[in-house]
Amino acid sequence: MDDQGVENAAILLMSLGEEQASEVFRHLAPKEVQRMGETIAKLRTVSRERVDQVLQKFNDEAGGQSMLVDDNDEYVRSVLKRALGEDKANLLLDRILQGDDVSGIESLKWMEPAAVAELMRHEHPQIVAAILVHLESDHAAEVLKVFSERQRNEVLVRVATLDGIQPSAMRDLNEVLNNVLAGSDRAKKSNLGGVKPAAEIINMLGTTLETSALDYIRGADNELAQKILDNMFTFDDLERLDDKGIQSLLKEVQSESLVIALKGATPELRDKIFKNMSTRAAETLREDLEARGPVRVAEVEAEQKELLKVVRRLSDEGVISIGGGGDDDFL
């Protein structure tokens, strides 16, 4: 959801009142709660016209939808038990409805990175790796930044070589966090870990820590380090996107964020961005870049990370392709 959509949602929640808004918050993911809360806190005054527009938009969209049953979970339980009988139905229900389970690992998504790091500080790197792959890559990266360099790098090696997690191992992980994971040994192993998650986490560490981690991994396994590098996508790699990809990305990025992110861009990347904008928009962006004074490196890197999150989301949705290099040459 773009910034405009988040603001609209925030206005709608504020219009509902505390009690109903709190019920909506219960169904949001940790990141969504944080983003929505920050947006509400920043909204000081909103025109009556804007409020009316948001309410009308919600009414129009909600009016086009209909709830088929009152309780989806209970409906699934009832249908399966009628069709398969109690025993067979119960074998399937945990698999179908396990997304509703809130395990000990799931609860970490609500915790500050420093608190998560403190909780796992004395655990074996293999356990830490198995837990971190359940978190968003930027959250996992913030946790790793709190660790010592050696521990951080050892964990990343194990993330990159992790080949799924068996249900029994999942239960062991939750016992470490004083919780028990629902499910059975019949379930398939979780397809988590590997080179790609390691690359995504390293992408979020920042230049200095990224270099240290890759040097460490290269020393342990040069081939593994190369595989991780092949899966990494840095801000400068935006230059590898085709024009259509750049244009799709620009539609998702706020101009203020783009200005700050481009403060640390190469001249070639800036030119590519300008080329994929209208003449007027490109001129405005150039003027904003020139007018903007010095910006802290940390702020530039933060905006670049946010932009890379958009790139990965668009890639996952199939809107753009960030694949490059390799042996896929074309004539």
C-alpha cells in the first residue's frame, strides 16, 4: 500500500472511534500496526472534504463485497468433518488452519530488534539462524547488527546453508522461547533458509557489515559466498533494471524519498531515472536534488533500503525482473 493508501486507512480508522479501530488493529501484522500508528500520530488536521472522500471510497469498495459465511474457520471444520469424519478431518485441519497459530517465533515479530537479540544472544548460531529466517529480512538484519561481528557472520553462514526446518525442530525452537508449536510430524518441513534469505538479510545490513559478512563467508566457503552475491540486489543494481522496470518502480516511490535515496546514487543511475520520467518531472527532481543540502549517510541508506523493499515486492509480484548476469545470454 502506498503512502496515500496508508493515510486513507488511518483517516478511516480515526473515523471509526477507539473501540472499533482497536478491533481492526488486532488483525494487522506487526509492521502494519507500526506503520499505521506512525501515520495516525502524524495526522494533525484533516479537511472535512478529505474525510468524506475516504469514507465514500470505503463505502463504494465495501459495497461491492459480500461475506459468504459468518465464520470461515468453523465452516471449514464443519464441512470437513461431515465429508471425512472426525479422525480424517482432524488430520487436515491443523494444516489448513495453522496460519492462525501464534507461536513463540511469531511473537518475535512484535519485538524490538535489540530485545530479540538479547533473547537469543547465548543460543547456538544454528538455532538463531533457524529463528531469524521466520522474520522479515530487514528485521532480521537489525537483530544481527546487535550481535558481535563473529556471531553475526556465523549465523549468516548457517542461514545460507539452512535447508528447511522439520516440524520436530520447529517445536524445539519454540521450547527455547518457552512455547510449543502446534502441528504434527506429518506436516511437511518449512521451506525456509538458504542462499536467497541470507542475501536478503545481508542486503539490509549496510555497507560495512555487508562487506565483513561476505568476507567471512568467502573465507569459509567461496562458492557459497558467490551464490549469495548472485542473489543480492543493491541500490546501484537499479541500473540493471530495464526502462519498464524503472517506470514501474517510480510509480511506487514518493518524490521526497527518491530525492534522499538518489543523494547516494551514481551519475549513471541518476541519468537512468531522469530518462524514465517526463521532462517536467525530471527537471523538478534535478532541482530538488540541487536544492537539498547535505544528508546524513544513515538517512540516505535508510531510504535506499526502503526503495529496495519496493523493488523486491514488485519482483515477487512479477511486475519487474531483477535477475541479471549468469549464463542466460541471448542473441
